[in-house]
Amino acid sequence: MNATANRSDVTTDKLVSTEWVAENMGDSNIRLVESNEDPLVYHQGHIPGAIEIDWIRDLNDAIRRDYLSNEAFSELLSKAGIGPDTTVVFYGDKNNWWATYTLWVFELFGFTNSKIMDGGSLKWKNEGRELTKEIPNVAVAPKQNWTRDDSTIRAFRDEVLSHQKQSGQLIDVRSPMEFSGERTHMEGYPNEGALRGGHIPGAKSIPWAKAVNPETGEFLSLDELNALYGSFSKDNETIVYCRIGERSSHTWFVMKYLLGHPNVRNYDGSWTEWGNLVGVPIEK
Amino acid sequence: MTGLPPRLQDVVDTLALFDDRSEKIQAIISIAESYSAPSHPKPYPVESRVPGCESEVYVWGRHFEGGWSFEFAVDNPQGLSAMAFAKILQDGLNGLTSDEIRQVPDDLVYEVFGRELSMGKSMGLINMLQMCKRIAA
């Protein structure tokens, strides 16, 4: 099975094409999951058989700033008809921004049998492929016990501070104005702001969307990605961050699965935490 | 929510009738699908762009005898929420005075879409309303 039918330049099995999804969407062992920024998009039309996972409603703890519990995740997958052998293909709006975030959260819980549909819903729709408003009736899967591991692909503030002090590789994927400190929040997102502007000292600025062709929604070619991220060594750990950890999950996916960096972590506390912490170093 | 201008209150009251989330979403999608882009030539002027709205929304206001009218261009085919809110504001603010527009609460966004919007999404939509307020000020 050539999962990356139209991408001979990448060797990862984490990326599948729209053609591959069209050919395989009837496979009962494949679950398509749409995750969007705009909650209306799924309901206007989605790939037949796809279910929706909403990161606010489904993936976050309702009270404290954290992801859902082991129990809640196990319940979510059971209701979604996803077992340990199910292949989950994520896709969505905004260049798969939210789809990669959902994939990252799944991986926190040890679910790694996942893929991203290159180009997301933009490419699927531009190709005139089939869409439906029908919400699929999914057979509940036997409940498994999934356990979150926060140590492998997630970074916490003390770890980031230690990493920074050792001059570790850091990528800030926010806009240049946020990186420079000119803005303390993404334009128009004042509630996600911080008391201090700037970036973690030593971080390099590579806005997340640079990894995507805006016309097609697809990831850039491997050569283009290497040109963008070529200064980062695969031999060393890299920590990525943004404002709340969603944009950086996109870069985490690029670094880990398209460029093959074995040790990449996402600091989901990101600037809304760092920019409000007392005493941490900040560079402008 | 009470005290809204009558056409906005009608929208809020109608959407409040839906107990089922899917049905409410379909009602909002219907509003989005009734949105039509204005005839302003592209590229749209930067000064008309709503700041911070991921869907690239542009607003133009025109004052006429008795009130204001607004036009919205949503320059993103996936910007459904923005299209729905553009249509709601276009109809709901039409003919209102500057003072009446200023008094429309930003919470209108949550009354229409609920509280499950991402923070970024809700701020982008609120900025559409705030841009109208700035134009009419």
C-alpha cells in the first residue's frame, strides 16, 4: 500500500493523499476524523464516514488547563469506534492546523496508528470529491485503557527552562510580530495574551504556516522543508511552541514525521504561560 | 439576552429554540449559505480588513439618512462562521443609528454560536462587530 501516492519525496507513512483516502474510505478498519477550527465546517459537508472531534469539546479538560483524562480519552475512542488496530486519518480546515493538534493529543495517550491527509479539507473540496452531511453511525469499540504519557512529546515549563539554559534547539512558530514582542498576543486574540512580549532566548522564528502551500493546503516538498528547517540537527532535541500549543503541533508533525527528527516535543503551555511567568528569561 | 435591536433579537430567539446542537448548527449554516459577497473589486483595501479574523473578513459601512448599512466580504470559502455572522450583522445592523450599534453587546457572538468556539475564533467574530462599531462611531 503506497500511502503517500503523490508524495514520492517523503518516506513517512504518516501522510496520505486525498487519492489514497478516496480509495480506502470504505475500509472498516480506517476511521476518518475531521478536526476544524470552525465548528460549522464539518456539518456543512465532510468526507463520507468521517466523524468529528472538536478539540475544545472533546480533547480538553473542562475546568483546568490540561488535556482530557485517561478515562475520558478511553471513552472518546470507544464511542468513536476506534480500537488499537484502527488506522485513524485526521484532516481538517486551516491547512490541517487542528488536525495535527488532534493527532498530537492522540499520540500523548499512546495512540500512534494515525495519519494526516495532505491538503486537508481544502484540497479534498478543491478536487470536487464527494461530501456528505450525514453523520455516520459508528459502532462502539470495546473500551481500552489508554494512558497519557506527558514525558515523550510534551514539554513543561521547567523542562523548557532547562533546555533553554543548555542552548537547546527551540522553534517559535508564532507570527514575526509576536516573536519580536511587538504584540503580546496574536492579532485579534487579546484574551490569549501575556504580560510580557518577546520570545524564549535562543528560539528561532519559523511561522508554522510556512510549511504549507497556501494554494493547495499541502505540505511543502521535502527539499523546501529541509531548506526551512535545515539548521536544526536531528541529533539534538527540539522544542516547539506558539501561543497555546496548537500551531506548534503542526510544526511538531513536520519536524517529527516529515523531516524525521526523532526527538521533538511540543510546549503546549507556550507563550500564554511563558509570557506570564515570573522571572523567566525573555528576549526581544 | 434581551435589549438587542429587533432583528438581532429575532435571530437569537430563533436559534435559542433549537435544543439539538446539530439542528442549531444546520440553522446557522443556512444563514451562512444565504450570505452573498459584495461587488467590491479585489484586492480589498487593507483598511477594510477586520483585524485578527482568520477568515479574512472585510467590512464597509455607509451612512444614509436614518442609519447605517454594512457590507461584508468573507474572503475564505471555509469561513462559514464568518459568513453566518456577516449575514446576521448585515441584516441586523441595517438602519440602526451609531448609538444603537455601539450598544450591541459583544456577547452576541456567544448567543449565536454558543460557548464552544475556540477563543481565537470567538475573538475574530467579535472583531467583526467591533469593526462596525468603529466605523459607525
